[in-house]
Amino acid sequence: MEDAVARYRAASEINDIDGIMATLSPEAEVVSPISGRMVFRGSNDLRVLLSAVYGSLRGLHWDEELADGTTHVLVGAGKIGPVTLGDAMVFDLADDGRIRRIRPHLRPWLALTIFALKLGPKVIRRPGVVWRALRTRR
């Protein structure tokens, strides 16, 4: 399989949700950087979440990639409203090379707060997605 992280990187910069979803393994999960407790799983829930995430950002660009075996890190930034939101996104790969876990690390606090306020209403429209993410643990 072609490098899933490179494909994710390219797809996320242009808000190509189908392209992003194609990089994920069937057991993929996203650990919420906002709550620290919520873990989103399953292709339907991840599609809802990632559509809300990348539909909220403008000008996303990834500047650096670091890799060590099955762990990769992308470092980049995008705009959320008038502020810049920085991200150090950690990817854990499955045995088949697809992405099995995504752990975003967002900063600064103001940008994260604005992001949470913008993202929350988009995700809460699907309360089952939120409920399932709250019920699961890492």
C-alpha cells in the first residue's frame, strides 16, 4: 500500500474526506484532543468527525513529517476563525500500513477553544457519535 500518512496529508489539506477515509484501517480511531476522554471509532463516526474537523479549518498545511517505524508525526497549522491552530498529529499504523490511531495535539489554548466551539455544534447534530465516543476508552 502507498504511504497512508502521505495520502492522509494530501487529502486533509484539500478537505478530501473520501481520500482521508481511504487511508484508515477498519479498526481506526481518533483520540479527542479536546476532551482527552473521547475516542471516536468506526468509519461512519470517523467520517462525521473528520468532516466537521476539516470543514472547520482553512489553509491547513503540514510542514514536517517525522517517522519511526509504525509511528508518524505530522506538524502543521491551519486557521480557525482569525487565529492559527497548530497541530502535531501522531499516527499509529496497522500491520497493513493503513492508519489505525490518530492522536492530535492542538495549540495554542485560544485556538483550541475556538476550534472546540466551532466543532461541537457540528458533531452534536449526531448525538450517537458523541455517545459512542464517550463510552469507549483508550
